Amino acid sequence: RSMRVLDGAVVVLDGVRGVEPQTETVWRQADKFHVPRLAFINKLDRVGASFDNVVAEIKARLGANPVPIQLPIGSEDEFEGVVDLLTQQALYFSGELDATPELRPVPAELAGAVAEARDRLVAAIADHDDAIAERYLEGADIPVAERAAALRRAVIAVKIVPVLGGTALRNKGIHPLLDAVLAYLPSPADVPPVT
């Protein structure tokens, strides 16, 4: 019932179970009221959790355009952080409630996957922004601030759903999720009045 007055939403999905029936119901309501949203894949530290499988389910079962803006570092028991695809920095989490993420270079074993995922992210943004598309096709380097601004416009227009991951119970991935809420979801001034 609250969906019609929301400026934006964060849809939390289980990293093991993926898209559940209740998720589909809420998603349809968000589509009906054109609510911009982020997807957060939770419980990536659980046995059987798969970031990629849940992203594929979002696309197949919800008919959305999910675009990962992070890649997890490690999986299940070894989940220790995420790589931010826009800034290309690795964020490592200690799990302490008040600890800020530790910034490090991208691990060498993930360099190929990060480059490929970053290219998919820029291509997805380019699909909805002509200026970015032109520079992307020319092979020009696009500054992080411009990519982030274009991504924000696409999210507010409900064209892209950025996907993040973590494990809320251990406070891993929550800092970047809150930053993403500020960066990509609209303020009340960005959305039309409720009808």
C-alpha cells in the first residue's frame, strides 16, 4: 500500500533462494507505480549463495534490466568484500558494526572478470544515454562522475536496476548500499508529485 508514495526502493533478495514469490508481487507493484529501485543480494556468505544466479533470475523472472555495479570478492564462507565497478576499487569488510570498508586494489585473480563486468556496465549505461554512447563507441575514457550521473538518470527513469551484494547480518556491503541509495535513488525533488 505504501508503494505509490515511495521515491525509491531497495529490493532485498536472498543470495541462496533468489527471486521468491513475494518478491515478484512487490516488484510488479513497483513497476505499476514507476518506483526507481536498487537490488541488494543478501546472505552472500551462506552455502549455495550465487550472485550471478540471482542477477539472472532478476532478469528472467522479473523482466527487469539488472546491471551489477559490484562484483563479490569470494563466496560463501570466503566472502570478504566487493569490487566497485565504477571506481574499480576493492572494498573489504571486517564485519564490525562501526568499521568502514578498507579500500584496496582489485585482486589480480578478479581483474579479467572486473574488466568484463565494467564494460557491460558502461554499455548498459550507454544504451540509455546518447552522450555516453557516443564516447563509448569512440573508445574514449568516460570519467567516473559522468558514468555515475548517467546511471542515476537511468535509474530514476526506471530503465536500469543497479545490483549490489553483501551480507547484512555481518555488516558486509551495507556501507556501499547506503552510498548507492544517496547516489542513484531520487530525492523527492527528482520525482513527480503523487497522483
